[in-house]
Amino acid sequence: MAGGKTNNESMLTAPEIEVSRLLHICNDCHYCDSFCAVFPSSSRRLQFAKADIHYLANLCHNCGACLHGCEVAPPHELAVNLPQAMARVRGQTYADYAWPPALGALYQRHGLVLSLALASALTLFLLLALALNGTLLGSPQAGYSAVFAHQVLVGLFAPVFLYAVFALGMGVRRFWHDVTPATSGQSVGAAAAGEAARDVLRLKYLDGGGHGCNNADGTATLARRRAHHLTFYGVLLCFAATLVASVYHYVLGWTAPYDLPQLPKLLGVAGGLSLLLGTGSLFALNLQRHPLHGDAAQKPMDRGFIALLFFVSASGLALWLVHAGVALPALLTLHLGLVMALFATLPYGKFAHGIFRTAALLRHAVEKRQT
């Protein structure tokens, strides 16, 4: 019907329809094909169904290069702003695929407030428990075990961590189920898995085609890629520290706290410093980003995750410096409250985008081998 919507458009949200419009224009141009994986993937499609749009939106790394290289970007009448349109759909997918969905929508709207409020509430709860137990003030020689027994910490953190893993798994399972038929439907081979792993570990598509991401003044820089590397590998180092400490405790019988030059401490300090530098840089870059690059509605979610990571790393490093003393219980409680809040919000914040983007890169590596 003239002037009416197609069957495909009637199933799409307004942000998805906008992405479809822009990708049709991009498919006629091909100027940005060398910038990232989005454009060659888009060129394989004549139409864009919901699953195609979700896949391409999560394949986009929001470097901004295509906006600054486009001849019909705003204020042109065609108003081609693919980074912003993709960011809006990406944010929609985080909420749509979140489990349970209500928490995803809540975090998307109030991420920063929710993160800090949850961290504060958990910290106050633990402080109250210490006060009632008479251990709120530590002794000069007492270590971590005098504040919280190991079994208590496992009982507190294991359920929260397992919940986060389960919720993330449910979300990415649904995403994978939807986008697999749209990306050839073929299973993942060793070559595709290897390519996707390299792309993830190098953060390949944060280089803007080689020049980096664009700042508010339009200049290209690799600062955002470096900050992501510091944050990404900081998280991995901290996770490795936890795994090694678990081996020390349960296999070798060596109890915490560990000190330098023991491996858990080396990994933890290196990871904490990397996280502190990475998240601090990411927050500063987030404040300086070009207003046309992203979705302003997602800033609370972005900043909530960055803030939690920053305070987790800062409080963890402070614990290493303090070792023992009257301030240790309060500082340890603050760190634990922040870590628990981070675990509880992992499935709904910016951490989820790394999981979804990895899945999209894996499907891209599979799909490109079929054409």
C-alpha cells in the first residue's frame, strides 16, 4: 500500500527502522567499507530484519569514524548518523535480552544511581553486621580473616556471582538463537573462533579503520582503544588473581592474605592499577565524546559501570596499602560492597555489551566464510 509500512517495518521499533534506512543508504555508497566489519556485513543484505539489525548494532564499536567520513551526515537532509542510530538499538538489545527484562530496563534508565545506591546499601549492611558483632574496629595486627571468615565471604559472593553468570548466559543465549539464522546458520569452526578471539583481544574495530575514535572536535585518537585495553586486561588480571588465590587456598592450603611477590598479589595489583587507569580514562573520554556519536539516554548506564569498576579498583588497592589496623574492617567492607554491587549489575550494564559484541564478532567470522 502506498505510504504504508512494509511487513518488515511493521515489526521494527523506531530506532530499528532508522538503522534500516541508514544501512540502505550506506549500501549504495561503500565509502566506509574499510572502517570496520559492519559495512561488509551490511553489504551482504538487501533487507534488514530485526535479527540483522540487532546483529549489526552489536557488531558496531561506536568509533565514530563513519560519521566523520560521511558526506551526507547531519546537517545534510539525509542525516546519516549511523553511530548514534546503532547505539540506540544496542541499548535496546541490552534491555530486550536482559534476564529478567525489568531489571535491564531499570538499569538502562538509572544505571549510575542504581549502581551507587546498591553499593552503598550493601556496604551499610555489612558495616552494621560488623558493628553488631563488635568487630567494626580492627586491631593493628589483625588481617582480613579477623573481619570476615572465608566461608562467610564464599556464602555471600557465590550466589551473587552465579546469578550474574546465569543471567548473562540467558541473555546471550537468546541473542545467539536470534542472530544465528540471520548470519548463515552455520556452526562455529576453529578458524572462525580463532579470528573472533583475535579481534576481541586486540579490540580491532576500535581503531576507526586505523586512525582511532573521533573526539568531540572531530580529531581521531587511539586513546579510547587504549583505555578499553587497560580496563579489559585489568578485569582479566583481577579474575586471574582470584583463580590463583582459590588454587592456593583449596589445593595448596595457603590461606590469604597474600603479599608480594606471591602471584595472587602480583596479578591483583597489576590488574587494579590497570583498571584504575583504564576506567579513569574512559570516564574522562565519555565526558568528551562527540554528542552525535552515542545515545545520551545510555550515559547513566555507561557511567554507572565505569564508576563501579573505578571504585572497586581504588578500594582494592587501598586495602593492599593498609594491610591491617583499625580502618581495615570499614575499608574491606566498602570494597566487598562495591564488588557485590558490580556482580549484581553485570548482566545489565556495559559488561553485557562486551559479551554481546563477542557473540556478534563470532557470527561475523562464521558468516564471512560462507560468502
